[in-house]
Amino acid sequence: MRKIPVALVVLGLVTVGLTGCSLQNVSAADCSRPAESNPDVMKLIDVTGDTDSEPNVDVYTPLHASKLGYQDLVTGDGTAISSNDQLMVMDVALFSGATGDPIVSTAYDGDMSRVTSPSQWATNFPGFEKALHCATAGSRVAVALSPDDMAEGIAASFKLDEGDSVVAVLDIHKVYLPSAAGQLQFNSGFGLPSVVRAPDGRPGITIPSGTPAPKDLVVQTLIKGDGEKVTGDQPVRVHYTGVVWGADEPFDTTWDASGASVTLDGVVPGFAKALEGQTVGSQVMVVIPPDQGYGDKEQASIPANSTLVFVIDILGLDAEAPTTDEG
């Protein structure tokens, strides 16, 4: 079976936005899905093999799906995909519905650094949005794609005839949290910023008017997650919003994209200290004085000698990309 090159995954699926978003931002606790849809079609597909290797697929051909069908062949017990822009690591194998022959697959090489999202895959395969909604990490999902479940030109690029269906197998290896998830924490501290949250978890930060900024680093855990601990050995996937003390609007936020992957030695010292020792699922507010931020140097829209305030949601730990030996 041909492999999907990394360039295709990165470049062909690069669009991350609101176009075609059908998944709703709901909490994992509210996430539910039928184990199977369109059973008349799904009974024509047989999938065997381990979820960490390319599947063996037998199709009763010719398979013609007039609408999307999917079936959870393996149901994992990990985090649910409750948002269209939620990050995940997934392998995919595609097969012709007309012949049952393999078309293309991802590498199935165990590389956990290839992070994507449903919205990225939906650029070429809109039907994946519904098939992935509320699916959990560790799951294997068989999907029957009708012609309407693929973007224009995709079938032709695979040398399929107009009207042909495609069978996909989705192996969901990892799912990141869409926002902080855990226990709310009590924090005391007069004169510190307050934080409110939108239904999707996006924070809003209010700086107390007329109050001088703290001279020392302040770190408050607002939500305590129960995931892995941040040690600095792995990159950390976060959402953050940053404001300058005294300003009304954020100077930066990741909430309009799919988060950011950071290392503790790649951020200002105060940001790193706020993350180290925290757990995945936590939300942290940090007030960073200039000597642990950008100091007396202007940084883009941040004036020199600024005190910075960040609210950081810790979504997961990233895997390092594997290295290859060059001989």
C-alpha cells in the first residue's frame, strides 16, 4: 500500500479554521455516540489486525454508500473528541469501495508526534467530522464514505470513478484535551487578575484597575488536572492567552488555532516556572514581572519593562519526533 507522505499530511491538510465545522464544543462527559450507523453498509466491511498496524480489510464489492456509515470496531477508554479543532494522533488507511483494493495509508510507524485535528482531515474528507465526533483515544473506527463525504477532486486523485465510495479505517492513538479539565481550586490574592471562561473553555482576563503589578512572580493553579506531570522532558501542548498588565486586550492567544507546543527552555523564565510540575488538564494563571519576562526590551506589541499575565491550559504532552540515522 502506498504511504501518505508527511508533506501531504502537513500541506494538504493544513487548513485549521471554522470552515465546515460541524462538531460542537461539548464536554467529554456529555459526549455520546452510537457504536454504529448505516448498518446495512457497515456489515459489508470486515476489518482485522492490531490497531497499531495497517488493517486488513475485506469488502463485499462493489460497495456503494449513499450516505456516511461508521462502526466502532474497538472502543478506547481515552479522551473523547468533543471539538472539531481538538488535537489528536491518528493513522488512516483507505480502500476502494468498488474493488476493495488498498488506496493509500499513513505510515503506521508509531510516530506520536504527527498531531492533527478533525478539521484538518475534513478539508479532504468532510465525512470524518461525523465519524470522529465523540470517538475516544484507543478506538478503531471503520467508515464508509459516500461521494458527498469527500472533497471535490479527491476521488479522481485516487483514480476512482465518479460515484465510487471509499472505505476508511481510523486508528485514534491519542486525543488531547480541548481545554483544561479537572477540579476548580480556591485561590486567595487581593489585587490579582480575575479569570472567566466561555463554554468552550476560552478564558477572559480582567486586570484590576488602578492596582500596581506585583513585583514577584505569582503562579495560581485555577483548575487542577489529573494527567501526566510537566517535567520539561517533553514538549507541552497548551492553549494560552497573554495580556500586558494595564492593557485591555490580549497581545497573543492560541485559542483561534489549535494550541501551541512549547518547551520549558523555549519560553520566558516566568512562563516555564508556571508550567513545571503542573499536570495535564490544569489551568494556570501566572503574573510575570519584567525580570522573568522580556525585561527592558520591547517585544513586538509588548512594551519594554512590561508585567505579563498568562492563563495557560495544559492540553497534553507531545512526543518528540523520531530521529533517523543517516549513514
